[in-house]
Amino acid sequence: MTTPNSGPPQDPGPARETADAQGRAGGDGKGVALFVIAACQLMVVLDITIVNIALPHIQKDLGFSTTSLVWVVNAYTLTFGGLLLLGGRAGDILGRRRVFMFGVALFAFASLLGGLSQEPGQLLAARALQGVGGAVASPTALALITTTFREGPERNRAFGVFAAVSAGGGAIGLLAGGMLVEWLDWRWVFFVNVPIAVLILLATPRHIRESERHPGHFDLAGAFTATLGMVSLVYGFIRAAQHGWTDRFTLLSFAAAIVLLTAFLLIERRSRQPITPLHMLAERNRAGSYGIMLCLAAAIFGMFFFLTLYVQDVLGLSPLRAGLAFLPVSAVIAVGATVTSRLLPRYGPKPFIVVGALLAAGGLSWLTQIRVDSTYAGSVLGPMLVFSAGMGMQFVSLTLTAVSGVPQRETGAATGLLNTMQQVGGSLGLSILVTVFGTASGNEAARLVPRFLAGASPAERIAFRRTGRLPEPWASEVLTHGIAAAFVVAAVFGVIAAVIALVVIRIRPVDLERLQGGGPGGG
């Protein structure tokens, strides 16, 4: 589960006249406009967690392997994260309402295709297209707040609603996903987006005005080399999990990733209006916050992916009970973020970032102890709560650190880059964890096969030779062993984040005073 940034979009100042004009026209329709914007953000955010609950059923219905199943998550997050900043730029240049409606329509169309998918390739293509739609709709939804609501309390309240929806979308997705899968079918986690999007598209022209267009340049080369480079890198890791590190296509994928990502850096250095402002990485606190977000996003994506499989395939929870089982995560994150935001002015963000990373690492280390005969209350709930407490300390702290000392005109770029790091870090980290899972589970299966065959009946031996898969409870042993190994590496990500916080972050409580006049740019 992720929490997209809730800071203001890049350079909101030029839109002030439009918002003021709307404000003078009266408050009629402002509530509906905010509802429309919030509904779009909720649809985009919950689509990460709502699909997580459906993963075991998607795997069985469409024939995904456990290692290839990760693409159902990554196809969405890679295109979403890779094109997020480009989507925001498109709204500035072409008109935010127009681009917003295009993104929502594309998201709905892709959701329909996802629900109708009959084979893995169709679903993955639909998920990638969903990510493109989300990357267009989400930043323009945030930007529309500046063109719809007047600067001051009115706009601050709108940002508050947007942030609450962003934070709560994950929890809603877990519960909604459980209900839809259990009561209807996994396909409805995609179909449900269509009527929501239609209502948004019908209401937007009536209640949201078009923004002023601003001249600018589309850094298409930067956006696509970055996205394709990350896809190649992720594919290399997942290919290694399935076919080994010496496989020809594994090596070609890594080579392509190096070429594409190097080209991306060269393009960004020479571009007049780069999609990724690399100069923001020169300041140590901001660079440190991005590095920490990369590590922690990898951990949280991995936790949800593997625990979703574990609680349903090993512990035997139904989809609805699995959704309910994860709700404490959202609750503790929300409480942790609230408490942290109140204490930040006194202590500064560094203590919360360090302690939060250590708590996340501790919870993940605890999860390495899960076994086939473990229980939810005894071996899953406790580690999740510890992990969630740590993550709750992180979101507000990292956002404030990322925007500390940034000029107002670049605040949106700073928070947008943090959100991009979150999506990309989650995708890359999850692919690394799946590689570890694939290696560990493969080794465990090789160890258990002789024991299984020694006591198997003739029918069981024939079934094994035909499918190559161990039956229960042997398959659960393999799955659990691989998941526990993946959590070892996830815990290492948490430790790395804590080390970065200790060594790199140097922001003091007094530095936060510079943010007080910056508007709602926190988290």
C-alpha cells in the first residue's frame, strides 16, 4: 500500500487568477468539484491494494506462476511512476481539465479490458494502460485544486481532503477487494472502476472549469527512456528468478536497462525542461529522502504482495477475511502519521525517519519467522503492526524533508519526484524480492521432491510428472520458505533506509520553519 504525495502541484501561482475568479463567482458547485477530484484520486489509489487481494485468484484463473504474478502489480506501478511527472506537465500545457478527463477515460477503458482478460498477456497490457491513465489523471486532479479553490483556508481544506483520500484509499481497496472477490469475482476489482469513472466524466464539465494553458515542452524522450529502462531492469530480475542469472535474455535485459537509464540521465542533463529535475538530487536531505523512500517502498510493496499470498494460500483466509486482516496496517499508519505531524515541529523529521525505518526493519525481520503452521494472530498481526508504526512515521517526515528549502515554484516537482521514487522503488524492490523468493522456493522444492516421491502413491507421482508441481501440504512448505527468505532481504532494505537517515539526513527542527509559509506542501 502506498500513500501518494499530497503536496501542491508544480508552479500553482499562474492559476491563482482562475481560482479567484471562480471564488468570486460563488461557492456553488465547489463541494461537487472537490468530490469529483477526490473520487478520481480514490479510484487511482485503491487500484493498487484492491488488486492485491485478488492476486491468488488471478493466479489460479489465468495460470500465472508466483514469480510472473508480480507483473500484475509492476505493470501498473512502473507506468504510473514512470509517467507521473509527464502527466502533470501535460495538464499545464494542454489544460488540466481536458487532460484530467482523458486520464480518467483511459483508466476506465483499461479497467474494462482488465476485467475481460482471458490470458496473462491481456491482463498485463491492461494493467500497463491503467498505469498510464493513472499517471495522467492523478497529478492533474491535484493541480485542479489550485484552479478551483482560492488560496488560503478554502484551498487548504481541499488539500486536506485530497490527502485523506490518498491515505485512506489503501484501506478501502483492501476491504473492497475482499468483498468483490468473495461475493462476485476477481474481475470486478477492475469492472468497479468503470461506473465510477463514468460519473466523474459526466460531472467534470459541469463543475470544474478549464485551466489556463502554459507554454512548455514535453520531455517524451526522458519519460520513455526512464520507464523502459526500469521495465528492463525489473524484467531482468524476474527473468533471473525463473531462468537463472546466466540466461541470455536475463543478461540482455540488464544490458538494455543500463543503456536506457544512461540515455535517460544524458537526456535530462541536456533538456531545457527535463521531466526529472536532477538538480534536486544535489541537496543531501532531499537526495536522502528519495533514497529512503526507494528502500521503504520496496519493503511495503513486498510485504503486501507476499502476505496476501500467505494468508490466503497457506493460512486459508477467504478474500474478505484477508482484506479485514490488513486493515490494522492502514489504521496504525494513519495514527502514526497524525502523531508524527504534531511532534515534528519540536523534534524535527530525522528522529522519526530513523526510528520509523528501524521499526519497519524490525517488523520485517519478525516476519521471517513465519511457518506453515503459524497463525495470523501469533505470527502475522504483531509484525504488521510494528512495521506499520514505522511507516506511519515516514510519510509526513519524508515529504517535509523532500520539500525543505525548495522554492515554492518547485514544491510540486519535489513531492512529485518523491511519489515517483515510491512507485519505482516499490516495483524494483518487489522484483528483487521475487527473485530471492524464486531462488529460495526452487531450492526448497528440490530438497522436498525426493521425500515426496518416496511416500507418494502412483497417482500422485503421475500428477507430479504431468504438472511439475508438488501437492499440498508440500506446496505450502515451498511457498512459505520462499516468502520467509524474501522478508530477510526486505528487512535489509529497512536497515539501509535507517543508515541513510542516520548518515545523510541533517535537517533540524528550526529548518522546518521555512516551510510554514509554503502552503499545503507537506503530506
